[in-house]
Amino acid sequence: MKKRLSSILIPAILVAVFALSACGQTPPPAPAETAPAETGAAATPTPTPAAPDATQEEVLLQVVWFDDLDESQSFLRLTELYRQENPHVTFELIEVPFHDLDDRLRNLIIGGMPPAIARLVNLGPFQNQLVDLFDYLDPSFADNFNDGLRFIFDGQMLAAPKDVTANGIIYNRTAFEAAGVSVPQNEDEIWTWEEWREAMETVVANSHVTYGLVFDRTSHRFSTLFYQAGASMLTPDLMHSNFNTPEMYRAVSFFKELHDDGLLPASVWLGADNPNLLFRSGQVAMHFAGSWMLANYIAEIDDFEWGFTYLPMDARRSSVPGGKYLAALQGSGVEEEAARFIEWFSQPEINEIFILDNNFISQVRGNEALNYEFGAEFFQIFASDLAASGTQPGSEWGFQEFTGRINADLREGLAEVLAGVLSIQDYLEMLDDLATQALVEIHGQ
């Protein structure tokens, strides 16, 4: 389905908009009086529309977009803000299902019809087709973003992080209170792995829940444990495998012990049960999930109270960042205008609107603590865990040409370990061999 905003359509009437000029444009007239901001939203002054410039050529920016929930609507509202100062620019949103994103974008590129902009999760497959934003924007633009997500490759800025995700623990507050167990309230109270396991055992023994934890069946989620154990997939320079280490053995063995002890249901990693549905049913004390699950649980859980707490630690604290980017495509013919829009969209004030609209976490500097309508304290915990993670998790998962090659084996091999089909040592040696071979193919060594 396509949604088109063009000169043919009547622009949406905005109740509140920013008096922000597009980058590189003449500053606008003074804004009109602003309406009071709603709770949880950024103040949005109404700009005086810029007069059309007859010398500017009309520009169409096609945007390939996928939705997690319904973010396209807030994105479209923001494109109208941009048009207030850039009336020569129109937008066409090309919406695709997430599972079709890479294929659809690849087909557009092969067919000689690349869009101007794409919302991406994986930059690696399109690394050679993306615009280096430094060709059009000042290099200081890269400083607008916090560490975590990788967006600079070989000195080229190939995208701008639009929002970031993190892993975290959502817990059944009703069950914890029944068991008399409290969760960490600040960074000084963060559980060690042993304290975390003890808390799960106590809640299972003294409340109505059957399991202590459900853990999403993804390599990305599981990898949080090996970063916490002090392990990593690769050496810091990303050139060599680092799988076969005592720290990695520690992470895998701890995860297996949780399954062997019955604290985690085997039906998730060795079956087809959905951890989201299990937690929502009230059978589980905690869900090790992605940050986007907060919005899901706000809407779906009303049978018990739930909350959010800090990730545990072993050798160190760590989460694993993921995220979404806005990237410009080579060959669209409007590369510079696409870069200028991405720069505008990355301003803290504009980014804040999009983040609060969708309960996301911002990667833009200055937007670390926003006025969320719900769960502001939860998002501060996510930010704390991300800040403690260092750069290795983001660098490794941002090396998508590598992770794409080993992701399935990492996940499915772990399932075989849990089932007792594969030993931990054999699993790590297998991953070490696969990673080494992948790096040889990537680097040509």
C-alpha cells in the first residue's frame, strides 16, 4: 500500500508544529503563539509557512518504510512539518512488511528505481548502495548521536540512528510482592547472576507463577548474557573470532542451568511457545525482552501488575543495542535533499516528537531523559543499562555482514545445547570455526 503526500493532496492541518527551519534554509519568521503541550509530548510551536520560492525545483522524496506498530502516522505528520519550511518537497511513503523489507528494497535498487530514503534495521546488505551523508553534511553531524549503534563504516556515515532498542527485564510485580521479593531500585542494588537466580527461585516457590523467566528465542537477546559474562563474539578490532573462551562457556552454561533447573520453560527454546503470551498469562515471574514490549504490555496486561527493573550483571553490566536508521540511497537523483531531510529529522526537538509518539528510546544526544506519558522511569533504566554496555555489543551487532552469517547457527546450536544434543565445548568450537571462516570471506584474507 502506498501513501502519497504531494502537491495534489491537501496537507494535513497540524494543531501543533515546530518553528524549525530546514537545515541550510533561511530562518523563518517568528513563530505564532504556541498552544499548551499535552502531557508527555514536546511543546510544538506553530510556524509561519514559508513563501514558495519559484527558483526551487520540485523534489519528490520516496521513503521505503515498515511499521512496528503504527509509526508511519507520526512520521507523516513530521514530513508535513518539514514541508512548512520546504514547500518544494513532497513525500511518498512506500510501506512494506518488515519481513519483505530487504527483498523489496533490493528489487528497487536492481530495477534502477532506488527510493530517496529507507527505514532500515540492517545496513550491511546495502552498505555499497547507501549515500555517505558526509558528502552533503558537516562531519560534526555524527556527534549528534550517542554511542551504541554503528552507523559509520570505513569513515563513511551511511545512516542516522532514528531510535534505539535495548534488552531488559519486565517482571510480574504482583507475584514478586506475594513472594516478598523486591527488585533493584537503583544501580547500587543491581543483582549478580546468583542473586537473580535466587530471586527467581524464591518467587516461584512463594507465588502463583510456574516459571521464573521467559527468554526470547533470539541470538540478539541471548547475547546479552555473554557480554555480561565478559565475553564477546569478536576481538575489539572485529577481525578475529572470540567465541571459544572461558567467559563464553560461563554464559552458555549459566543459561543451560536455568533451563535444567526448570526456571525457564523448555517450550520456548525447544518448542513453539511464545514468551510474550506466557508472561501475559501470569505464569512467569519475568520476561527478558526488548524495549518495544513495554508498549505491548501497556495495552495487553490488565490481570496483574507489572514493572521493569535493571538487567543483572556477572563480570560486568551490559545490554545489547538494536535500532532503526534513516538512510539515503545512491542513484535516487535527490541525494542531497534526502540527506538534508535526515539531518532535520535528527534534530533533538524533532526526534523527541517521534520518540514520544511511539514510546521508543532516543539515540540523539540531549534526548536521554524525555517526558514519556507512561513509564519514564522504565526508559531511564534502559538508558542506564545501555550506557553501561560499552561499544563492543553495538559494534558487533552492527557488523551485520558478519552477524547475518552466524546468527542462525548461534541460535539453533544453543537449542541443541539445551536439549543435550551438543556439548557446550563443541558448540563454542563450532561457532569459532564458523566465525573464522566468515571473517576470511568478508575480509578476503
